[in-house]
Amino acid sequence: MLDVDVNRESTGFSVLNPAFAERVVTSFARQAFMAFIGARMVSIEPGGCDIELPYRPELGQQHGFFHGGVVGTLADNACGYASFTLAPADTSILTVEYKLNLMAPAAGSVLVARGRVIRPGRTLVVARADVSVRRDDGIEKPVATALATLMLMAGMADEPSAETRKGGGTS
């Protein structure tokens, strides 16, 4: 069912939902924007996930590097889904804030974001994402690091409501 490498072994975090991997993959699949840009979740573990994105010119900036907005998008999603792996089954999650440090031009054939939870909490989760680019020869180069705070929302479904689907949701 899952086209993602799943590690269900303990990473030192308490898993509150035994079906965390399936829930994360299902949620990620509903993100039309991720599908639109071609991002793919490649691995999940308690407190972590990795997302990859092959380069296309439409994702680049004027010099041909991955655009900084694309780098930030992947970092945000990696932090969010790493955090979501630890969420209870009746809880959703949203990013409260994230800080992105761009360290080098994202020049490569695949953008790789590795999200990891730093501190899980009952309401707020702190996570980081290290983003690199992989060249055609397989060598990876770090290009960005993000630090994110995410809010767990107990009792909120992860699926959009009818109101949200109509464009009437709140921000």
C-alpha cells in the first residue's frame, strides 16, 4: 500500500498512533501543491520524514538553481510531516512559524528535505529540516536548514471540511 520506506522502530519518541505511516502518506497525497511541483515522500519514521523533488526549470530561479520558495516549501513540509508522525489519531497539525537559513545555491538534480522532530509537545512541536541537493553523481550538498514550530490541534480532522473545499476556510 505504501510507496514509501517506512521504519516503525523506536527512534526514542512515543508513537501515539500505530497507523502513523499510513496517515502521513494519505495526508501528503492530499496536498495538491506537492503533486503539482512533483515532490515525493520517500521515507517515514517516528519523528522523521524525507521528501525529494526532482529539478525542473519551472522550479528554478533566474540562475537555474531551485528557487528559495521551493526550498522553504519542502523544508516546511518535512518538518510538518515529521511532527505529524507523533500526533494522536484525532489530531491535525499546522505550522505556526518557521525560519529558513539558505546556506548555498540549490544547484543540483534533486532537492532532498529531511525533517526531524527536536521536541514533541502536547500542543507545540519543534522540528528542523536539513535540505540538500543531490547532483547527478549522487553527491549531496547542504543548502538550507529550517527550524519550525508546529501546533497540534486536538479534535481537528486532517481532511478539509466542506467549507474549506469551497474556498471559505479561515487562515
